[in-house]
Amino acid sequence: MTSYFRFAVSLKCPWYGLTAACDQVNNVSLDLSRIPRGVETICLTGKEGLVLQPNAFSRFQHLMRLYIDGGVAAILPGAFGGLSTLHALFLVSPNQIHLALTSEVLQDLTGLEELTVTNFALAAMTTNVFARLGQLKSLEVTSDDVDFSAVVCRLLRVNATLTTLQMTMVNMTLLKTPNCLTNLSAFPLLQNVSLVLPNITAIETGALQCFKRITKICVPLEEPILLQLLQSGIQSIDSMDISLRDLNVESLCEMVLSFAVTKLAVTCLTLRAYPNLAWAKCQSLQSISLQLEQPSGSVISLSFIHALRNVTWLDVDAGYGSADFSTLCPPQASFTQLRFFSYSTAEALVLNLSALFGKFPYHLTEVSISSTSLHPINFIVTDDSTPDLNLTLNLIGKSIGLFGCDRPFFKSVTKMMVATDSFTCGGHGSSSSSAFRHFSSVEWLKIGQWTRSTVQDLSGLSGLVHLRELGFENVNLDNSTGFTTALRNLTRLEKLSLVLCWLDSLQASTSVNLQSLKFLGLLIDGSNGVTESFFEPLTSLKLVILGQQHLRCDCESAGFEEWARRQSDVEVFLSHYQQESLQCEVGGKSQDLRRFGEKHCRPYLGFMLFVITATLNLLFILVVLLQHLAREYLLALFHIAGGWVNEALRHHDGPRGRYDYDAFVSYSGRDERWVVDRLLPALEQRGPPLLRLCLHSRDFQPGKDVVQNITDSLYRSRRTLCLVSRHFLRSSWCSLEMRLATQRLQVEHRDVLILVFLEAVPSHLLSAHHRLARLVKTRTYIQWPQEPVQQEAFWDRLWAKLASERR
């Protein structure tokens, strides 16, 4: 039976492993009481004024990740009692709060390795707040604190283990030298340091000397800040994110050279043209991102890129301007190292990638093109070169027209995101066609739409046979052509999500070939229906996530609700915290879908279930009793009865009836050579009379059931000859033949079973076969002699026994 869980989407909540998430939590112990004890991750959003009481989470002994977002008014000492296995703790508040946290609050988190604190004022905490976190390796702090010294001094309590530090101080204007530092190597293991100081105006000399290497720093880069950074004690900076009004390339590259910067993100109003020589000191840059606020009609020269030969990542946002790509890639330019290229503008765009690159860079893995003000985009490819690696393509525009659709470039795309009202090949005219079909190698695809009234042509999706993940957002699927037909061919599809889409209903015709689908996410706008028949072909389905659905109150939707409860291998999650169960809508009012179905679709369900359950219980009791009293005879009696029927239908010749064989030989396949080389010549070629033996390898009817062949052959033979060996005792088929023969012996009360031991079998092996052990004790058997001089007498004795009733 499928369980229903409420969950709220959290930005960092990881949906893997055993995860539970709750929204609007007021009392942790009460509201989380239904969550299984073995859960590994909990994500909760608290109501305003939430107080975390002592041992609030103590029942979750295996908890590894805890996310608490918003509403926390107080965290009492011992609130995290019992969480010694917790590895990651996230404390997030929407607004800056001042909680007097002490080390006693965190003392139980002895195994904590990752801590994120957002909008909690560190200055309000005691100086030893982190003192008992002896395993802490990663700390992320986002705060309005203005005293840098107070923050760093609290970190000294975990300086011996800390490897990653991220600090975002929005309101800090002055970076003071920490007054608690006595050792310049205060953080010996620190490898990754990220500082975001968007409003900093001054940095004291030596203020950052405890951080020799900065992984990323974000500051407003004006002339005073540049000089102060050079004197701050920093030796190297991997990544810089700076904002300024006017870009001074000489000063910028001086800093890049001084700190060996490899990644640079610049936000500025204008980008003036500088000679390429001015960029010479920026040779260490491997990634550059430019966000410009150019006025409409302005043209940006990108020729400076020629001086940055190590760049593998290029991201240009031209604002309302446009880039002059002719200056970017003249014939002599080489961009063989480029891996990522992104360009966006608020204007209409015609982009010829072949003219831009000449030949596509070998290592290019991602291309992103967008018109931020939703103007048309024309995307042109005119040559047959392709990147060596699988390509990701992101396209955003009001309408997107592709030219050169049959070029290999489009077939190299394996991951694609498209947000547009029209995605066509051949422009935007009446002769255009759906562009999706030209991306025949794509495995991951997301499709968004700006205007729902637009008719989107999705017919090209039917050719994307390699597609494994498909998502739609804000798409009117009722108006789109080819949606249902397209899904029928996507036999490899594993994930399907419909977010804020318009769709009247999900029918079986849509899912008929989606046997590989494992995940289904639905957040449909408007009242819609989901039928049980839609889910029947989805044999691999594991997870269904439903948004704030407005299901129609009808028996088809009720059938889906019943299906969801009946499944044992599929989990159904409801994404809205106010929903305990599936709701449906009729006449503008919501009601419980299960109750609707029981009332209107299954009026006699309770009585029918009672009758069915009682009948099944009675049959179960009878079967158990019968099995207990006669379990060892049931199968044999079944086949014996079949043998009697077959014998009665045969013509009779005398009181014993007419037999086709003198003996049915029961033996292991491993003893077949002895049977063929010795038994058959000795018995079938001696006479008169000539004996006829029945062997399974020679006389069974092809195509007939094996058990039926055994039964028929046994009753068509006067006797059964069992050739007992160690192999015979290990064979399940020989065991069945022995069982049938002994039952026939007991019923007919005549000498119909002959035992021949081909080898000496120890008594402890025979004891495990009760029927054979009893026969050995009560009936005479024949032993195959190993001495050749005795074997002729053996054959005489056996032949005489089998031929006795033929004379």
C-alpha cells in the first residue's frame, strides 16, 4: 500500500536516500511523529515562533542531514540531543535574527562535518559557540554582521579541522584586522575560502593575512579597494567576482596578475575598447564572465579575447547592446580550448555559429544563447564540423528558428533546454517544420513556453528515441500538436515532469510504451483527470510527485487514487503541505477523492471486501489443513489418477491389460552410458521373448509435458525398473518417478517395482530418501556386480524377472 507524505520544496533539500520534508512545523516532536525513525534526511520549514526543544530530533538515530528553514525563535540547549551521526546541519532564516547560541546548543553534534548558518547574527553568539564541533570541515555563513573580527575569532574554535569556509557579509563596509590572531597560520587545513562582500568600502592592511589563498572573492572594485586588496595579506585568488561602473583594464589585469586569478566575473556599465596589449597581464584567466549594461544600439567589441588564449569559459551578457562577433573570431583566431560559450542580449539576435567559430572547438561541451527580452533568435550552422564531446545546448527566445538543421552539429547535442513559443527549422514562415526531430541524439530535454495560447509543434519529439529525461514547463499540452503521439515512441524515457502545464487528462494512449519510466512529476494547472489506465503500462515506475492538483471528482480519478494506495512498489508524494490525501474539485469546492470514490464509485465495496476476505480466509484454512494432513501424497495422487484414466481408456487384453513396454527404466542422465552400452543390449537383444524397455531419452513424446510423459510411460509399462546410484538420489526427476512407482505399488498390490543398485550407496545417503529406505528394508533388490564373471548371472536373473509375465 502506497504511503502519502507531505513535503515542501527546499532549495538545498536533497531528494535521495530516505528523505522526509515537512512544511509549517509548529511542534517538532508532534509534527514529525509520523516520519519513520530510519530516515536519513529531514527538511522542515517552521512556523513563525518555532522553538526547538531539548531532544526534539532524538528519535531519528540514523539522521545524517537536517535542514531547518525559517521561523525559528529559539534553539534550546540539547535540541540536537541524540544526533551524534548528523553530518550536515543547515540553519536558515528569511530575516536577520539574533539568537544567543552557546556551545551547549551544538554540543551533541559530535560528528558534524558541514554547517550552514544563514541570517543568524554571529556577533550575538558566544565566542565558544563552535568549540565542541571537533569534526567540522565546512562552514558557510551568510549574515548582516558588520564586525569581521568578531566573526573570525569565533572560527578559531574549529581552526584545526576547517577545510572550507564561505562567508557572505552583506552590510559589512569595513574589513578590520582580527584582534584575536596570534598565529598567522591559524587555519592550517583551510583549502577553500569564499568571501562575498558586496558593500565593502575599506580593507585594513593585513586584514586577510590568515587566509593566504582565497578561492573566490566578490567585492566592488574601485581604485581604493584594489590597492587595499594588494596589501590585505592575500597571496592568491582563484576566482574574482567584481562590480564597477567603468572597467579599467590596466588596473584589473594588474590585480589578475598579482593574485594569479583564473576565473573572473565582471559586472559593469560599459566596456570601452582597449588595445589587446592592455589585456596582456590577464593571461592567467581561464574563465571570464561579462555582464554589461550597454544602451540599446551599442556594439561591443570582443577582440580582446584574442589576448586571453587560455580561456575555456566565455560568458557575455550584452544588456541592450550587441556583440561584434566579427572581431571575435577572424580567420587566424583559434579557440581550440573553449569548453563553454554563453551569449545573451535584450535585442533580437541572428547568430551564425559557423562564422563565429570557423570550426567548432574540439572540447566544446555547452552553448547557451538567449534573448532576455524575448525577441526572436535565428540560429545558423553552415559547416559540418562538430565538437568531440557530447554537447549541451540552451536556447531562450520568443521564437527560435534554426537554419542548417541537417548539419552534424545538431546531432551532437545530447542535453538541451529550450524556452520559446516557436521552435522551428527553416525560419518562422509557413514552410517551417518542427526543429525537435533534428536533435536525434538528445537524451535530456526541457521545454518551456512563454505564452500558453501559442500552439507548440511537438511532433518532432517522436524521433528522439534516445531520450531518457523529458520535462515541460508552462506548456499548453492540450493545444500542442503531437504530444500524445510523441510519447508513444519514447521507449527509453525514465523521467517525465509536467510543471505548470495545461492538460485535460492523462490517458492510457499517452503511456502505452513508457515501460522504462521510473519518475513522474505532475504540477498541472486547471482541473484535470488522471486515470488508473494511464499508469498500468508503467511497469518500472517508482516515484510519483503530485503538485497542488485540481483533480476532477469522477470515477476515473477515484480509480487513480485507489491505484496509488494499492501499489507496493510506487511512492506517491503530495507537494502541498495542506494536503493529507488527494483532493478533487467539483462545483468549485474541494473534497477528499478517496471518500468521493467510496461513495459514488464503489457503494458496495465494504460488503464485497468482507465476502471476498472471508472466502479467501476459509480457502486458506482448508488448503493448510489438507497440506498438513496429506502433503506427501497430493502430487503423487494427482498423477496416479491421471495414469488410471489413461489406462482405462486403453483397450484391454486379458486381466492385466495391454502394455506397450515391459519396463519403464528410471535412471539419472549421468548413468545413461551404462544404460545404452550394457542394459539395452543385455535385455532387448536377448530372447525369445524380446523385451521392450521405455527410456526417457528415446521414447518420450516430443513437445509433451515432462510430468505427463513420465506418468503415461510408467502406466504403459508392466514394471518400473529403478537404477539406483548416487546420481539417482540427487535427481529431482528420479525422485518423482520413484514416488509415482511406489504409489502404484501400494495401490495395485503386485510386483511392479524392481530396484537395481548400480553401486554401493552408504546408509546415511539412503536415510534421506524415506520411501527408498523402506523399500530396501522390505523388498529384495538386485546389486550390479563389479566382477565380470558374475555379470552374466545378473543379466539372466534380471531378464527372467522382466520376461516372467510374457511367457
